[in-house]
Amino acid sequence: MYAVIEISGKQQIVKQDEVLKVDRLKAETGESVTITKVLALGEGGNLNFGNPFISGASVVFEVLENKKDKKVIVFKKKRRKRYEVKRGHRQYLSVIKVKQINSN
């Protein structure tokens, strides 16, 4: 069974026992999180869509850790103008594991 959910403003396809990296959730390590914004549920060849969400469906996650992602370097330069800017950015992430996908 798999589900298409909306988490942190983005859509994700999730399966049972899958580990994902998503934008930081307001949950501590080891805590369970339930998401009810399920857009679609699929099992085998059957796929059910919501309008926009499926009522009664939910996905339960466990937060494995909260951390920062790898650094992304942002470098800007204008040639012949002596303009160079180098900045780095590290995005906050939550590593989550899908525990259970509940249908209606």
C-alpha cells in the first residue's frame, strides 16, 4: 500500500516502513506524528483520489532525528565589476519513518 500525502507544503509518495527527509516538523525525536492530508491511496492496481483529501485516511510517522542538511554554497559574481559574494545555507530537516497507512 502506498499514499500520496501533503507534508510541509509539498507532495510525497510514501510506502510502509520507508524513511524520508522532509522539512523540519514541530516534533521531538521519537515522537509519533499523524498526518490526515492524504491526497491519494493506492494498493495493487487500485488508486483512490480525494477531493482534495480522502476523509478518514491518515499516515502515522515516527521522527527519527532532527538535523541540518549538507551545506549548499551560493556564489554570485559580476565580471569586471569586482563583485563577489559567497554564502552558505544549511536547511533544517526531519528524518521520519512511515509506521502505518490507514485507509477509511
